[in-house]
Amino acid sequence: MSDGPATLVATTARPSRIVSVICEVLSRPSGFIGLFLVIAHVLLALFSPIFAPFDFKAMNANAILSPPDATHWLGTDQLGRDILTRTIMGGRQAILVTAIATPLAVAWGGLLGIYLGLAGGRLDDILMRVVDAFLALPWILKMLLMIVTFGTGVSVLIPTLAFFYGIPVIRIARAATQNIVARDFVLAARARGHSRVSIMRKELFGNVLDALMVEGAMRWSWMLLAFTSLSFLGFGVSPPTPDWGLMIADSRNFMAIAPWPAFAPVIALSSLIIGINLTADALAKALGIDRAQAAVH
Amino acid sequence: MLRIFIHRLLLGIATVAIVSGIIFAAVEALPGDACTAILQRDASGERLANCRRELGIDRPALTRYVEWASGAVRGDLGISAHNNKPIASLVGDRLKNTLLLAGCSLALGIPLALFLGVLTGLRRDKLSDLALSTIAIFAMTIPEFVTATVLIFVFGIWLGWVPGIVTASASSSLSAFFPGIVLPVIVLTMVMTAHIMRTVRSSVIDVMSSDYVQMATLKGVPYWQIVFRHALPNALLPAINVIALTVGWLLGGVVVVEKVFNYPGLGHYMIDSISDRDLPVVQAIALIVATAYVGVNLAADLLAMAFNPRLRTLKARSP
């Protein structure tokens, strides 16, 4: 499925290498803009409650759907709540959930994938069938089934996203591992009589890590898509918590008379996702990985 | 060739069987069953027990799974808990509508994606490639509901060219879906085109930098003859599998798009059924979608094998 990393690192990642990769990402225009957008969004999510101009749930009956003006820079929504406040705080839930779920997904999918790529055999055959079966269900169906069973909320969404979005990672890590296992330095380690765990730790991690890092960035973007889509459908964040997906869903009923409530969340959500993808693209180029193959989410 | 065909077919059937098990188990784990949905507030004590006996859901899960699965194979998907109608006919209308939506998007998207993929592949790293590839990343990663909302605002409200919402009902004739179907088709086409285009682009780049294309160039074969006679037949092979994957994505992607545009299709019906706790319908739709996905991918694998003899060994895995 994959050609694996084009460049091989003989040892595990060292700090100097991390610095050089970051520098290379930043030296590309896409990487610079992307990383800037991502960092700006994360900082905004962390600190927006401090400098938000209004209370996010304060309603104002005298300013319902009022257009942008000096008090409400981006106008107000159908309940008279300040859109600027709700927009800068609207990404907090999405970023919190996906920023925790992404590393979890990459970690468990990556470890299992590396193990299966290394071990092969019957277990590999059976588990890859199960993986295929899970991938045959559309993401939204899987998510909705879990939500109906366990309810919504952060404590359900984080493990659910981490579980389902780790499954495609198994395939990526397995393919990347199989690519490397056949090379000489792993054969040498086997011949020296190293155990499977020790081979995993010493020889494979550094090399598969590159593929996993790019995959992780992609997963993050797919998870944001899933999380905000669920919010939009009414299965994610519950009101009055500000959330971009929910704000866009609310704004649609009044779009013919008052389109401005939709603009800010659309731009905020798009800019974060664009930022992540520009970063992922620059990262993939810096590490020499072909990311065109990652298609399913 | 026949052996491989049978092998692949059996693998596909095994996948569908595992999926049906997962679906059945997931729905089984949901709180509430068909009887609590039918009786609603009266669901307690004697009446609940009677209803469960009547519908046979007091029997062990394994027995019911076998019954459900063998019924599904014969085309009997059970009875909707919501209105007591056979699911096969309820789902049939919506399936037809979703196929119309998906068909229009594929008819528009596949040629467009192949064209753009070849174009960007041949003009690698030129301005047109960078622009189109960047747009493609955005098209496939920005959520469908965002794209849809922007399009509804621009073309439905601001310019007023097409309706922003579909008003046809599930059993309307196909002509009733025009022109409301235009915007949903555009949203689906954008995402789909982006996925296929990126794969075609990288495979065109691979082939154009291969030894045999270089050889042809050195021999003095005209550029366009190299592209059409030597490169494209090989470069377009991976597109078959990506198109299959994209069709699979389409089956899930339509859920959000159908909901946004109020389109009476399978995805919209599934969300409604989940809200109504109409579990037999949820099971049926999930099974249909998964079977379609596996079927399309199987067809793509076989098609790819037909074109590429190197894949015709049992060991070879599809890309």
C-alpha cells in the first residue's frame, strides 16, 4: 500500500533531528503559514476566556441578529449573543477533544500495526480482516452508533474517536513496518538474536515514526471534520457551549435575512483545518513521505 | 484467474459477514429495543414481555442473528419498529434517491478528476499544479457542511440561481429532484474529485519519471504520443481502486450532505432512524452500505487484475 519513508534513519529520533525537521517545515511557505495558523488557534483556544469581550451565553433581547457594529464587531446571533466571543471560544471543545484523541489513536494504532507487520502469521490475517470490516462502515455510522449507545460529551467522544481513527493507522504502520523489516539492518538484529520487543524499540520506532507523524497530522484534520460534523448534526457539543459546528447549524435557519452569524465560524473552522493540512503537507515533504495514498477517513 | 476470483469473492463475503456481526452486536448493545420503541411509554412489565415474545426478541442473540442474516440474504430486512412496514420497501425508495445523487456526482466527478489529475501530474510544481493541488486539499478536508453552507448562501440566497434545499419527498419521481439536486451534487463532486485527482496526479508523476518514458523521450517520440500511448494507460490503473474507495466514502459522505440539503436519501433516513431508535432500520441501512462498499472494492480489485497481469497471483495484495 505504501512506499514507506524514502529516507531511513539509522537511529531513533534525536533532538537535533527534531529541530532540523521543524526548521525545514518552517522554511516552506506552506509550512510557515500552516504552523502559524495552528499555533494561533491553539493559543486562542487556551486563552480566549481571558480576553473574550462578552459572556458567551449572555443573551440580549435588544440585539437579536444585529449586524456587525462598534459594540458587537461580528454582530449577534438569533438569541442576541456576541458572535465574536462565541467564535473565538467555539473551537475549544473541538481542539480539546481532537488534540487528546489524535495522539491516542496514533499510539495504539501505530503499536499494533508495527507488531502485526513484524509478527505476521495467522493473527495478522485475522486482525486485518477485522480492520477491513471496520473500514467498510462509514465513519459517521460508527460514530453515531457509539453516541446513541453511550451518549455524547467529551468523555465518550475522546475514546470513540481515538478508537475508530486508530484503525486506519494500523494499516499505515503495518505497511511501513513490512517495508523496513525486509531490510538488512533488521535482518542483522534478528540474526544477532534480539527479541521482538527489542527490535521494535531499537530498529523500527525511529523509522516508522516519520510515517506516523504525518499520519497523525492527517488524522487530526479528519477528527476535526468528524467532531464538527457531529456537532452540526446535533450529536456533539450541547448548547449553550459555543461550538463552530453548532453555530453554523443555528445560523442556517436565518441565513436569508441575516447571513453574518455563519461567516465567522466558517472562517475559523476552515482556517484551522487548512492550517493543519498545510503543516502536514510541509511535514510530509520535509520527511520525504508520499501522502497522496491516505484517502479513507 | 478463476481461483483468484473465487478467493477474492470468499474474502469479500467473509468481510461482509464480520461487518454484519459488528453491526448486530453494536445495535444489540444499544439501550432499548424494538418493543420499547413500539410501546414507548407503556413499555413495562407484562406488555413489554408479551411484545418481546411476539417479535421473538426474548430469544438468545445468536439465534436472532442467524435469523436476521439469513433473512437479509433472501432480501427480507425485517419490519420497521417505527411504522410496522417492511424495511425493504421503505429503504428501497431512499436507496433509489441516494443512487441518483451518487450517480450524478460520479458521472460529473470521475471525468473531471481524471482530467485534472493528468493535468496537474504533467504540470508538476508549475503554478497551475500548485493552485489545483492546494484547492484539492481544502476540498477534501473542509467539512461538507461548511462547503454546503457557503454554497447555499452564495448560489441559493445571494445569487438565487438554484434552490438551497430539496423539497421532494422520498417517493417523489426522479424529475422532482431537479434543480434542487444541483448543490448537493456539487458538494459531493468537489470532495470526490479532490480524492481521485490526487492519486491520479501522483501516479502520473511516477510513470512520467520512469525509465521507459525516459527511453521513449530519448528515442524522439513526440510528447503527446508519450503521454497518451505510453504513460496514461499505466498511470490510470491506480485510479480504479481509488474510485472504488471514493464510492465507499460517498456512501458515508452523503449522510451529512443529505441532512444539510434535506435530501430524502438513505443517509438522511439513517439519522432519523437513529433519533427514533428504529433499530431494525439502522441495522438494515448499515448492512446495505457495508455490502455496497465491499462489493465496489471487490469489483475494482477484479478490474485492476484484468488490466494488470502482475496482480494475478494469490499473494499480491491490492494497493
